Amino acid sequence: MNDTILKALNIRKAYREGSISTQVLRGASMEARRGMATAIIGRSGSGKSTLLHILGTLDTPDSGSLMFNGEDLTKLSDSQKAAFRSKNLGFVYQFHHLLPDFSALENVMMPLLIAGMGMRQARQRAAEYLSLVGLEGKFSSRPSEMSGGERQRAAIARALCPRPSLILADEPTGNLDAKNAQAVFDLFTTLTKKDGAAVVMVTHDNSLAARCDRVLTISDGVIADA
Ligand code: ADP
Ligand code: MG
């Protein structure tokens, strides 16, 4: 069985502002495998977020291919990309991006409802995942009524509860203190392993990266095995 779920090949990306062009990615290649957590490390400004957005079809490369289960995602229309993301991807960001006017339960239910799940089943699944991340007492709390670590746990529950096959995380514990960061990271990797998902995590924290199955370094627009 081929465990590769996503394969990026020779990705190039430049940002143009007026007459100035910055070449951020210069032929970056990597793959993500089922049941495996891959860390991407690199200094600030090296293109980690740019690469992650391209892997998640939120940004388009200038050239290169992005194969997901044999299909080139760069060839999809915008609406096909949105449908692809809803069905297959989970995103976790440094800042939780929870909606402030909704409870933790409603926030976690949101992607399930968008994907077409019925209200009753969505509520059940969201409750299950909030409990898995240790927030069983916080279903009706709004983000403002939760601690930083709790908000990030809720964001992880929201990303994982549709059971996406690929999870992209950009500094998911970047806002937490060291102790919380490690606890949230361990929870995150345990849950993704349980579901057999592939994880690609950008981080500048080498000690967290070292706990992943594989560490890749991005430098000068290309990716190397650390
Ligand atoms: P990292 O996540 O590794 O810190 P980024 O991918 O955010 O790096 O940024 C890589 C480079 O691309 C930086 O020099 C940044 O200023 C530039 N960049 C990122 N996004 C844009 C954008 N939308 N427009 C112009 N330049 C950008
Ligand atoms: Mg970044």
C-alpha cells in the first residue's frame, strides 16, 4: 500500500509588489504520509506559511504540481478547491480563529454542518471531539471565556472532527507557554495518529519538531531532510 497522500513537486512561488519580485519557493518538493507527522522548520520569512497555504490549496504556486491521491490539485477550479478542502483537509493555526459569538460546541460543529452533516449527528461528533481534547465542561463557553490553551484545544477539535485525511498546522502551539505547548502538541499527535491522518506541521520550536516522525528544513526556497 502506498502511504503517500500528498506529494508536492518542484513548487515555485514569487510575490510581486510593483516592480519588486521576491522568489520565496524555488523548487520545493515534499510528501505527506498517512499516520505520519512531518515537521517543517526554517527561520522566520523562509516561506513555511507560504508552502503550507499552497499545500492546502489556499494559495496557488507559479509552477510545480501538487498530487493528492493521484489528482493534481493545481488544476482544480476555485469551487472544486473549496469542496476538496471541506472534504479532506483540517487546518490549525497559531491563532485559534474561533468565532467569538459562538460557543465551543457550535464552533466545532461548524465545519461538519458546512460539509452537509445533519444537526444531530454534528452535535454528537463535536461533543465527542471536545471531550477528547479535555473540554467536556466547556461546551457552552465562548472563546472569550476560555484560556489560551483551551481555545487552542477547541481549534484542534474543530480541525479534527470532520476526520480529514490531511491536517495542516501552522505553529499550532506558537501562542502557548512551554508546558501547555507540549501538552497540546502531544494531544494533537495522539489524536491524528488514532485517525490515521497525515500531519504537516510548521514550527520554529525544534524540541516539538523532534517529536514528529520526520523533520524537513526549508531554506533558500527548497526543502531538505534535517
Ligand atoms: P514564514 O512562515 O517562514 O515566516 P512566509 O511564508 O510567511 O514565511 O513568508 C515568506 C516570504 O514571503 C517573506 O519574505 C514574506 O514577507 C513574503 N510574503 C508572504 N506573504 C506575502 C504576500 N501575500 N505578499 C507579499 N509578500 C509575502
Ligand atoms: Mg509563518
